[in-house]
Amino acid sequence: MGAVPSGAATVERLGRYQVIGRIAQGGMAEVLLAKLVGPQGFERPIVIKRMLPQLATDRTFVEMFPDEAKLVAGIRHPNVVQVNELSEDGEFFLVMEYLAGESAASLMKRLAMRKKRVPFAVCAYIVAEAAAGLHAAHELRGSDGQLRNVVHRDISPQNLFVTYDGAIKVIDFGIAKATDRMTKTEAGQLKGKFAYMAPESCRGGRIDRRTDLFSLATVLYEISTGTRLFVRSTDMKTLEAVCYEPIRPPSAVVKDYPKELEAVVMKGLERDPAARYQTAADMRRDLVRASHALMKGGLPDEQLKNAMHSLFSDRIEEKEEMLRRVRSGARLDHIPMGEVDGDVSIPMIVDERIGALTAPSMTGMRPVKPPEELGDRIRFFVEQQERWKLLAAGGVGALVLIVALSAIGSWFRSSSAPDDAPAATVYEPSTPAVPDRADVASPAGQVQIQFDTKPSGASVSIEGVYRGMTPLELTFDRTDNPVGVRFELPGYEPMMETVVPNVSQRLGFALVSEPAPKARGSKRSRR
């Protein structure tokens, strides 16, 4: 149920809060402006995040609300939005501090509209402050003193909030990962905005605090160049860009891009987490140094405050008038909503092999026809993925897509194993997962094949299309033609096998660990 407008005959109340109206609505929740009314005329504007009523019967969504509240309430830091209360008035809702400002996404849009760019020192300041808030989240400990291993998983311009006074807040921990959270991500789910995911998140690999740092480096790239880094024409192409396309250095987009800032960006965008910054504090330290080195025309926070007042003077006036009317008890005809992301286009960086290159300015882009061979390969892969469904929970929600990017990697890399790859080790599974087919009525012309690996958890791709993770049972049309099966698991060498699906069977494969780095000068021995 939406918020009742303040001009209506009745005023909606949630507990001790009077709802004024809706600020925004996403796929999971709505965000309401409300006020706390106390004795002696005391009033304070607050923000309420309330789950949409159609999700109230879904246990997963219901558990996410108290989960988020408990998580964020433990992070007491000036660069993290504060959750003041978790309440229940027939439904759960979060009570949060009211922030007067805009998202970093809105800031980027306004800059693009004005054909302006944030000073590099200010860009470094914005992301350094966000890194400080993230580090506080990453270092959160439970009552037992153990790290909770918090990972935000949705760092993006939409979830970095810039107040009109130049303060930075990390917001929306709704899909954050923590060791002791009740709500868990199912295998195969991708959570977050695709264009800001880290490669290990796209591939279903292990995620940790360094995953957030890749996302933060992507934001830094975009806000400092005025150019989108990984966004492509489809979700699948965006994910492929995150995982595999060469990353164009910022200095190739903006001619006067400072080397101090580029070093931070490129280190944060390392696809190997071990080569990335290991903590947000490390990243912040380099950003602060860069900000000081690049400082011109005043302190970065003062410059940001001045820029916000210049760019959003209309919004500031509108919101201040709204708050005046709220305090006076007057009716509101409407509430200023969050700006729509699609109101102006921000140019995109696209690999030269498959799309458009963007000029250093923020004014537009020129599309180039992709090479036919590679374009056909991408098109084939995307067509094969049509069976997977996208659940878009926008705004304050999450994005969940059941895909696996490892298939793209095997598609663009050589489809055959190296000449000196070790032979596959096949083992006999100890317990049959596929029952005796005499007792199972299989559809005519179909067979079931169970795939197991040691260790389990390997991604399985059939003819370049991701099908799941081991242990996995799949149904095939009965045929004597062999099909290619690829197994991939971090820390182990990829394995490519052929299977003839002419009978129901169970197959086990022992994966081979990746070789340890060898000393310089040693020769690789053939096995």
C-alpha cells in the first residue's frame, strides 16, 4: 500500500511516525518521507523504508528487513547512513536518518547535462570518503569479537549519497553479505548492478571485501572521466565486459587525467583480487594522497559543497520549502522524488573489437559496427541464454540473474584444451545419484546424466552454455553424437570432456589443482 498523501482526509501513521508521502519505490520496498512528532511541538523529518505488501508473504524478503537493520545498526560511521530503528506495525519497516542531498548518479547526470566535470581532487575525495564508510562495514565485528565479513555487494553511483553540504554516505545494505546473516544467496544468483560487479561476483566465485573495492574503482573511473566503463547494450554483454574485455585507462579517455589518480583506478580494477587493494583503508590512503596532490582552488569538501549548491539549486529550494511546510503542518501537494537515471545519456566505453569508442568529452558517442565474427559469437551465446530469467528489483531493491559468465570465458578462449594439459581423471562415484533407470520413467528419447567432481562446486558448461554447478543432473535428448562438457573451479585447471548422451549414467571427474608458481628459470615439465 502506498503512502497516503498528506492532503488526504486521513493521515497514515506507522507506529509513532506520521507518513507524509512516498519518495521512491523499487521492486522490493518503498521509501517514505515521515516525521517524528514529540511533546512540546518537537518534530523531526525521517525516512522510512517499508517492504512492498505483495512481498509480505515471502519469507526471504521478510527476513531481509530485520537482517539489514541489525547489520547497518552495528556500523556507526559518519560515512554510512544511520538506521535508527527497526519497527513493526503489522509489517516491518526501517527508520533512517533524513539526508538532504542526491545520489552520485544524479550528480553525474547533472554534470553531463551541463557538460562539466568534477575536479580530480574532488573525485578522489568522494571515493575516499566512501572507502572510509566501507572499511567500517568491512571491519564490523559481532558480539563474539569475530569479523562478520560484511560485503556490501551493490556499490554503485546510486548507492553513494552526496549531501548538499558535501558529505558522503554509503547507503542500502539490503543485499549485503555477512557471515551470520539469516538470508543467504542461493548458488547461481548474481546480486547487485551488473555494470559495477567484480569479475569474481559475475563468475560465482568467492567474494570478500575486495569485491566492493572493484565496484568502488568502477565508480571512481566513471565519476572522474564522465564515462560509463562496463555498460553495454545488453546485460549479458555488460557482464562479459566486466569479466573479459580490456580496460581502457582513464588517460586514454581524458587527456589530462592525472597519473596519481589513474594508478588508484587501475589497481582497484585488477581482475585478480590478490593484485587489487586488500582493504578499503589502503585504497582510501592513496586517494587522500592523490586528493591533496591535485588540490586546487580550495578544500575538496568545500568545492563539492559549492558544486552541489550550484548544480542542484532548484532541488535544494524545493526540498527546503517541503521541510518548511512539514514543520508548519501544512499539506503537501507533492514530494520531490529522486531524479530519474535515464533523463540524460552518459557516454559508454566499448572495446574497439565489438563496439563504440567514446571521445574524451561527456557529450556523446559514435557507434561502430562490431566485427562480424565476434558479433556472431556473442549473439549465439546470448540466444543460448534466453532460458534464464532476469528479476529486476530496481531502486531500493536488488538485481538477481541466474547466469554463469564462465561460459563466456570458455567461448572466447580456445575451445580445446592445451596440448600438454593433464589427462582427465575419472572416478567412480561412491553413491549413485541417478537411480536404476528401470525404476524411473524417463520421457521417450531422453536420458539423464549426473555430473560429479572432486571437489564439488565446479561450474558445468555444455557446448559453451552454463548449466549449473556440480553435483548436477541434466536431461539430454538421446543421441550418439558427442557433446562438449567444460568444468571450471577457481584454483583448479579447467577440464574439457566429451560425453555421448545415449544412455542414462553418472560420471565423476577429479579436477587437477593449478600448478604452483615456479621459480624463475625452471622449465615446465610435461605430464
